[in-house]
Amino acid sequence: MTQPAAQTRITWGDLLLGPKKAAVWTICLGVALHAFNWFVINTITPSAVLELGGEELLSWVTAFYLVFSIVGSSGAAFLKGRLGLRTVLLGSSLLAIAGSLVIAAAPTMEVLLAGRIVQGFAEGMVMALCYVIAADTVGEEALPPLFGLLAVVWALATIGGPILGGVLAHLWSWRIAAASLAPMAVLFLILALIVLPARPKTADNKRGWPLLRLTFLTGGSLAICVASEADTPLRASLIVVTGLVALWIGLRMDRWARAPLFPAQLLSARSASSLGLWIVGLMPLAEASVFLFIPYVGQLHMGLSVMHAGQLASVVALGWSASAIMVARMTEKQATRLIVLGPVLLTLGMFLLAWAVEDGSLIVTSIALAACGVGFGISNGFICQRTIGASGNAERDVTSGAIPTFEGLGAALGAAFSGIIAISAGFPDLDTSTRPIVWAFLIGGLLGVPAIFAAMRFARQTSAAALAPQPAE
């Protein structure tokens, strides 16, 4: 039985300046590439639409990125097994650079969307491989402080991403802002060359390409992402159901594949690692409506400027980052409690948010948003750590790579459900009040309840020996 990682006190100085500093900096830069890209591109997209036209394609800019980041993270562990970590990471870095340059030079919205597809696929793969590097190279005992360090990266991106995109777009153009992410990808590529061995030890060239599984996963994810754009709630619901069926088929096919993309016991509540993945997906699912509607509520119903409404929405990310930093060195016993407390706080925050928005209280809205962020921040790192630690050695890579996949799927599903709920309640044509949005927040709170029960079971399963690998069933 291994010693629980939460008991080993490793500082940020040990990570950033210690013997594994190159791997840690590589992981931090990979996450920064994804985080800054998200905020920079979201900031400059309206400017790109004004120049290129194609307003009807605006939602696809985000949808394509989300879908193909899910696909990229899904296939990351498979490609690592076939080609080796070094080759895949270098290839995804080059793709990320190419995606940024395609967007910067895009003559039409269609070309810009092509760049977003490339970016999404590349950065989804980078994110998944960063988790693999964390488990393989940095070590499981260092995961809690490492996730705290990554929270700092996200906090910097939350604040600095919109500023970087806005300043560059204002002083020069949105194209310069898009291209500004390419140097970060180049630096990541250089670090990967330094850190990773030239000859991968685990390459397996006999594995077949999972094209059919990825087709179902891609189609299902895309359907879910664009469902809220349907003109009627019924049609949107049918699109979501179709997407869920496609995802289910892809997951069932994967279960019997020789080279699976996900853990074999993914649908079993008896497997701690699989249960952890579902919690990782359920929490973004519950809070997705926040990012969809809070900027709108801030501007139209609370009288905030565009900038201040964006800052209100960032309270969640800042609460997550600050709380993740604070709990990074908690003991194993404390971590067990936080794993349960996190989903509870997030769920209560969503219910409080529904009341605050209905009441029009800016202060209570901010408190509710902070509760959602803190709930995610105090628990996510420990859930990810124990999810990786509970997986058997044979499934360590696919489990690590599945974490960002499930986070993306949860966010996509949550956004689709929130949009359908609000539209069904009359938003925005029949009812311009906050009532339809309140319903979306209330349903979000209800969706957090399964995460609470799953977290209670997960905490019990992993508290005695948080990192003891389970035998393959």
C-alpha cells in the first residue's frame, strides 16, 4: 500500500525548482496555452465577426473548439500508446501553432472555424497529455500542490487573457491577438523536447486507429454543443438525445476494443477511478449555466457595463483558483472531507444564485458565484489525484487523459441543457425577465445533487488508501 499523497508535504518551490522542475514547467505551460487561448479568443471573436461577417456562425466558434478538444483529449492516451509521448506532444504543439496562425490569417469565418478545429484538437490533446505527464513524471504524491499551482495559472489566464486580447486588438488588430498565442506554443514545444526522452518506451504500433469510435464521440459531442441553437425546445431536446445516443454507442464500442480510449469499468460505480471521472464531469455540468447567462444578466438586468459583467462572471474562476491554492497542502483526512464538501458548496451556490438573480441582488449573486467556484476549487484537485491513483497501472494513461475529456463533456452537456431549459421557459422572445434563467440555475443545482452522492461514495472508496491501485476487473 502506498503512502497517501496528501501526507507528503511538497511545496511549490520543490516543484518549480526541484529535480522535476522541467516537467512541472512543461505542464504549467501546456495548461496556460489552453487557458489563455480560451479567454483571448473569446475576447476577440466579436471583432473578428465584425470584420469577416458570418454572425450566424458565432456560436460555432466555441462549439467547434469544445468538440474537437474533447476528441483530442479522448484520443491522447491512444496516440501515446501508438506513437509515444514525445511524438504526440510535439505534433500537437505544431498543430496548436498552425491553428493560431490560421485564425490570424483567416480571410473568412469558415477558415477561422477551421483554425478553431485545429486548435481545439491540439489543445485537448495537450491538456490530456499534461495529466499523463503529471502522473508518470511528477509523481502522484506531488499532485495536490501541482493542481494548486495550475490554479494559479488559471487565475492568471482569467485576469490576463481578456486584457491581453483586448489590448492587442485595440492597439493593432484581433489578428495580432490570435497570433500572440503561437509563441507560447513554440516555448511549450521546446520544453517538451527537453523533458521527454527521444525514444518512447511504450510505443505500440500494432494498435488500430479508433476512427469509428471517434466518429460517434465527435458527432455526439457536436450535437450536444449546438442543441441550444435549435429553434424549438422539442427539436433541441431531440438533438441532445441523438447526441447522447451517439456518445453511448461510442463508449460501448470502446469498452470492447483492444486499445480502449477510456477505462474498462467506466460505467461501473464500483470502480473508484471511474466514479471519480463521473464526478469530474458532473460538477461542470451543474455550473455550466453560470458562464452562459451571468454576463447577460449582469448587463441587461443589473445595469453593469460589458467589462464589469465579464468581471462578475470571472468570480467563479477566481474563487476556484484561490480556494485550490489554499487547500493544496491539506492532509489526506481533510482532503476526504473536501471531496464531499465541494459538490455540496457548488450545489448550494447554484440554488442561492437562482434566488439572488430573481431578487436582483449583486452582492448575493457574487457570494453565490464565489461559492460555486470554491466548491469546485477545494475538491477538484483531490478528486483528480485519487482518480488517477485508484486506476490500475494498465489504465493509468487512459484515466489521466479522460479527466479533461469528461470536464469538457460535462460543460457541453450543461450548456445545452441550460439553453434548452431557458428557451422552454420563454427566453428571450416570450419572457425577457430573469425567470427563465432562474429555472436554468435551479435545474443546475439539481444536477449537482448526483455529484454529492457520487462524491460521498468516492470518498469512502478512496479514504483508506487514496492511491492504492485497484486490480483490473
